[in-house]
Amino acid sequence: MDQEIELGRQPAGSDWATVASRLAVIDWLRQNQIGWSPCGEVADTNSMRSYAGQIVIDVPFNEASPFYQRVLGYLENPDGSSRIPGVWLCALKLDAAMNNAHHDEPGFWERWAEGL
């Protein structure tokens, strides 16, 4: 997959585990046998954010893909606006994600935390 698709954060103060729109999307993905997993914000050594219910959908960002088109058709209107209030589709290019590859090196976060 050269890009990841992520559902955006829920509003501040909401209990992401019980947000109806999030649960509906996850149920739809399961019914359509489309994989997904929880994901967090893009890591940033200048700030920390807690998990807010975001998920990564296991579908390549490929406009010719029928799986991508099915997800897009469920989540977005033809004009690109969201079909589901509070849910939006985001894509992160692999090269942008790889800017943080060094965060996965053994001991990176331990060394970073020593500076706090």
C-alpha cells in the first residue's frame, strides 16, 4: 500500500469507543470484509496526543480499485463532502509517513523521553 486511509479524530471530549458514526463505519467495513485497525496521530516529537478513535482502512489509495471506490462511495458524496457527520477520509502518502521511520528504531522513544 503506497498510501494509508485514515478516518479522522472525533470531537474533543467525546468517548471515541461509543461514537455511533465510528461504530457504523466499523460495522460496514466488517460486513464488506474490509480490514481496518486503530491508528493514532502522526507522531510528533514536539507534542503528544492521545488516541481519539482513528482507524486505518486496509485498502490501497488507488482510484481504479473497486475496493477503494466502494469505501469512497460509502464515506463521501460525489462532491467529496462527507456522507457521515463527524467522519472524514484522510490519505497519507508513504513518503510522508516515512519521514518518521526513525521513530521505529529501537530505543528512539526511550531516548526521546530522557529529554523531558
